[in-house]
Amino acid sequence: MSRAVLLSIFLFFTTINLNADFHEGEKLFIEKCSSCHKEYISFKKLKENFFERNNTLLNLTIPTENMLAWAIMESSKKIGDPNDNEMRKIEIEDYLKTYLANPDLNDSICDSHVLKYYKKKEPMEISDEESELLAQYFMGYKDDRLKNNPKPVKILSKDYNEKEILEKAKKEGKEIIVFATSQTCYFCKKMKKEVLSLTEVEEAINEDFIFLEVDIDFVNLPFGLKKYFKGMTPTFFFLTTDGQLLHTYPGAWVKDDFLQILKENL
């Protein structure tokens, strides 16, 4: 048997084991932690809650599951070296066991701005196996969300329902982006390939917006946007959760500029 075949078999079973460990960790988190830590809440809503409304919107006294995953994996206080997964897993396991055994907000990796709203956690003992499974869960959390949540682009057909779109926007607390395009638009295709398809851009859109792609050759622009459309494709319309126009951006954009546009409309 060739080395290439052996390597393929090894990688196949390694992937299966990693997926199994993640789902076992997810099951453990649900059993032991979900009664306190709420499920996913968009970071846009979390920012509004903590930075604009002093926690009066959500009244959180303990971080949500995605806040925990972000703090462990991506925050300024993140644990371990992102380029060394094996050592990082060990460090996350050690942190979880140590912190849970003696919870102290002074040792928390959560954002210091939100700590003042949290209540003291009761000590909790977990085994080596449990700490390993939880580490696997947090390390795989972001990739799993991306895999199980469809890409943010929704292509509107002629029978789209504006009411349903607005209900979804209000329920999820997300603004709306309408992407006016056409099949003959070179720069639309170029931007879709080089910018909109990038993971970093998809994540930023999916986090805070509902993204609607409209081919103007076949479908009318929603929410009365036709009167604001100057005929240029691509054009990006940013709307409130109620469907009211906020800003219009005609033309194609490179990644960094488009990410900045997204930030400006949060």
C-alpha cells in the first residue's frame, strides 16, 4: 500500500475522531453548562446590550456559549498559540480545570468591560476527560457554526416575501443588505469571487446582517429601493431591521474597504 493511500486513511480516521470528540464535547457542554450559559446570541446584539444599554437589554449575569468560545479562541486574552493546536488544546484543558475549580473573575479571560455584570460562579470539578472534551468543543465551535449555518447570501426570486424577510431581521436583530447585481455585470462577478466569497467577509456579514442578492434583470428591488437605484451594478443598499434605507454604496470594493463599510453600518 502506497504512502499516499496510508496518509489518506490516517487523515480520514483523524477527521472522524476529531468530529466525534467535538460532538461529545458539545453533548457534555449541554448537559453540564447550558443551564447557565445561554445559547448563541449575535455579537451585534451583545455589543448593544453591554456597550449601549448597560446590560439592560439581555440582563446577562454569565457569558453565552459563543462569548466563551470567542474569549478562549479569539480575544486579546485568548489561550494558547493558534499555530500549535496540540499544545493549545492542553493549555485550554488546564485553564478550564483550574478556573472551574476556583472561579475568580480576576482570572477570567472575558472582556473586562462586561465582568462587572457577572455573578460569582460556584466551584465545579471536572475530570481530565471532561476538560479534554470541552477543549475540543470550544476549539471546533466556530467552524461548526459556519458549517451548520448556510452562507449569508439569499438570492431573491420573483416570489420573495418582504414581510418574512423583515420578520427574520427583527427576530435576529440584524440589519439588511441588498446587493443589486445582474448576469452581465463583470464587476459583480469579480467582487463575488474575490471579496464576498472570502470566509472573513462571510463571517462578518452572517454575524450582523441579512444579505439579499437581487438580479435586477429578473427581479424588482425590494423595500421600494427602485427609486434610489441609479442603474449601477453592483450597488449595495444597507437597511434597518424595519426595511428603511440607511446608506447606498454603488460600485465594487476590495476586501478591506468592504469590511470597513460593514463596520460603519453596525
